[in-house]
Amino acid sequence: MTILLLEDDKDLCHALSWQLQQEGHQVDCCHDGREAELYIKQGIYDLILLDCMLPGEDGIRILKKMRAEGNLTPVIILSALGEVDHRVTGLNAGADDYLVKPFAFSELSARIGSLFRRKDAFREAKLSFGDLSLDITEKCLFCGEKQCSLSQTESELMRLLLKAGDKTTARPVLLHKVWGIDTSVEDSNLDNYIYFLRKRLKTLNSHVSIVNRRGLGYHLEYKISSPV
């Protein structure tokens, strides 16, 4: 999981980051509210751990702005403000959970696990666009009566493209989401897997195509040719 940790206490930030990495997560740290928005806009994070009292910009205002812009990335607030009114304010602003400092790391880990188990329970097993559908569990792509199996990497890349549909997903987002934020994979590797997926679509005789917006990223297009 790729996590953004927004915390101005650098010692706490370092400790949490290390513990989260030991559990296999990839973590970016930010200590300033204004810089936080730049990190968030990358769109590469699966979870944001948010301190309410950040220098530069209040954490609650950052959260409200995220939700107003349609950013549904899960957020757990980590705050020393533990009164009922503070917790209610944070949850009403769009937080998925609220944890009061000081806390045991084991509790944070448990809450992260609980949050994503709930979300997985409601996540669709299939995604569709045009004449295509992807069975995420089986990593199988369908078009009408035809189907083909995908590799793990192909399936994850296809999932992101289907989820975005006709909206362009930036190249860095695809790279980070599929191969990880600290990946050493070359940029050309993305193009290679796009090529593989295009061959899959051709084999399925799909009317969906993967369109390259040069210098920006990729999106899907569904177009049925008119009979001549």
C-alpha cells in the first residue's frame, strides 16, 4: 500500500514511517500543509494519515478541499485533539477514521487493516467500459463471448484504465500504482505493457482502444465504426 503521512512532528513521522515500511507499505512523509496539497494532487496514494495541526495549512481544511474536489482517497486523522467535538468535526469533514495521540502503533495498524477490509467488501469484482469487462479476482478480460487471461501487471494496469474510463490517467500515476512509488522500472516499461494490452484488445476484437495523450498519459476510447 502507498501511504502519505502528513505530520509535522518529525520524530513521530520517522518512527511511524519506519514501522509502516516494516509492514510492507511504501511511505511518503510531508511536514507542511502547503506542500501537502502538492503530494495529494499526484493521485498515487492508497491512504493518507493526516495530522490536524499542520503548519502552513490546517489539516481539516486540506481534507475538506480534497473531498470537495472529488478525491475519495481514504484518510485517517491522527490528532492530539481528542474531545468529542474534534472527532466529530474530523469525521464530518470526510475522514474515514480518527485516532487520538498518543496511540500504540498496533492500534493504527489494526485500524488501517479494518478500513481496507471494509472497502474491499464493497469493491466491485468487475469493472467495465464499452464492450470490455475485467474480472479483477480471476484477472480475466472479457469482450462479448471472448475472453483472455492477463498477467498480474496487465490486470492491474487494465484495472486503472477501466476505472478512469475516458479520463486520462497520468503516466507517473500509472507507474507508481502498478510498480510502486520507489520503483526503478524505466518509463518505457509502461509503454511495453500498454502495447501488450493493445494486442489483447485486438485479439478480443474489442471496439475499445487505449489512447496516448502524448506527454500526459493514457485513457480509453470506445468507438464503433459506422458501416460504409
